[in-house]
Amino acid sequence: GNSVTQMEGPVTLSEEAFLTINCTYTATGYPSLFWYVQYPGEGLQLLLKATKADDKGSNKGFEATYRKETTSFHLEKGSVQVSDSAVYFCALSDPPGGSYIPTFGRGTSLIVHP
Amino acid sequence: DVKVTQSSRYLVKRTGEKVFLECVQDMDHENMFWYRQDPGLGLRLIYFSYDVKMKEKGDIPEGYSVSREKKERFSLILESASTNQTSMYLCASSSGQGDNSPLHFGNGTRLTVT
């Protein structure tokens, strides 16, 4: 079956530091890949997605590239801000015709200090 | 803007009570989901529904039931609340089947059972 593995947190950084949160996956077929973000006291919201190999999703300064050869979708940001403090979830969903139930990683907490 | 609304942000209930958690979406989505979120365990799927009056068990359905009488509304029911059901509950919706559409989440209901 499908699975998503994320690096364990918390990840603690100073403002303006470079961020990487690792995500690897196992899936049959050709899944779509997502990053969701959960700010304190809120539900999850989509941050970015990629639907095919070598696609780069980007939003709010965050980027992730769909690497089929390494089955990875690592999240990066060049300069984090205190407002980026949140929990980040990597997820995948099957291609069209497959299951509509996404598979989530366990989440990685990011804490950014001023 | 798309919206998933959960009726309560915080609930406190006593052991043995019947508890209803309500979720409404305004996006005409076919799929709706109930998750619980606990520290260190990530998101765990309780139930999902892919159409009106249709429901399927997720990973942890024991102690829960659901109702979907209208397309926009998906209710989670705790027949007899227990302290181990104290958790954050998240409702989500998505369109179609395996079409790469992301999930849209509500802001969550934090339930405490005493």
C-alpha cells in the first residue's frame, strides 16, 4: 500500500535560516504529491502540489520538486520567518481512477525563533 | 472562497454522553472525511463518504458512526463518549475520484471528554 515518511520534528530554526523538511513516499503507480500546512489553532490547508515527475510546486516562498527516481518530495524555503512556524504534512494521492483517500505523513513541526 | 465549517471549536462532554460533531461544506464536493489528530500520531481516518448516504470505515472507526443525509453535511457521532476519544477532530472534503484535487479542511473541533 501507499505510505509517506517525513522527518521527525520539531525543527527549530532562527529567522532567515534555510529550511528543508524531508519527505519520501512509497506508492503503486504515479501519485500526486502535496504539502499541507497547519498553523496553530487551525485546520490543514494546501501549501503546494505536484502531479508528475520533475514538477516543482511553489507557494509563499516554499518549493518542492517531485523526484520519481528517489521517491521524494522535500520541502524547502530559502529564508524562513517567524510566521512560518506551523506543522507541515506531506501527502500523496493516487492517480485518476485510483483511491480518493490521500495518505498523509505524520507531520513535522517547525519552530522559527526571531 | 471554498469553505468547510465545523460547528464547534471546543466541546467538553461527560463520559457516556452521545456527541454530535457537525461539518458543512459549500463546494458541492462528493467526498467528505473525518479525521482525528493526536500528538505523535498524525492524522488518522475515522470514516469517509463518497456520496450521500454512503459511508466507509477508515482506519479507526470503533466507537464512532457517521451520517450523510445531504451532500453538504457530514456528521460524526460518538455513541457513548469515552475519555480516550479526547482529541482534535478534523473534517475535510474533496471533489471527484483520484483527480489530484486536494482536501479542504475545517478548523477542527477540540473535544474533551471528562
